[in-house]
Amino acid sequence: MAADAPHTRLDDDDYPAYTMGRAADMLNTTQSFLRAIGEARLITPLRSPGGHRRYSRYQLRIAARARELVDQGAPVEAACRIIMLEDQLEEAQRINAEYRRTTSSQNPAIAV
């Protein structure tokens, strides 16, 4: 068996294993919702050789978060922006924590 056979990548969160129909069913939403969050550039599904959208588990988790926000009353565009801002905040916090670790290990006398 080839090491890069599709079935060996099913544990890969970034592997585009789900069709649009299956993704919509899993999220209990519509295909138009998935298209809308794609148009808002929250997620960019990969395309099959035939041009069909394919979603990864990671993308489905993001779509599920968007669905939560929409279910709470946020417009799709606002939900997408909220998620993007949450991701930016998380990344900034990660960078700050790394900076603090680096700074404190280089000069333990400095309290950050």
C-alpha cells in the first residue's frame, strides 16, 4: 500500500475528506451556509479534480463555531469576523507568551 493513499490520511485534520453535502449534514446546516462562510473567506475548501468542494475536519470545526454564532443571532458575516478576530487574538497571546518565555530565560532578573 502506498503511504500517501487517501485512507491513511483520515486522521489528518487538514485532509479534505468531506463533500459539501456530507459537511452540511454533519453540521446540521445547509450547503448555502457553507458557501456563505466560504464567500466571507472564513474557510476555503479544497476542490476535487472535478471541481467539487471538499472540507477538512479542521474546517468543519470552524464552520461549527460559525453556526453556533449564527444560531445565537449573529449575521453570517459578523460570525465570520468574530471567529477571525478570535483566531488573531489567540495567535497574539501565543506570540506574547513565547516572547515572555524567551525574555525571562535570557534575563531572569527582568520581571515581565
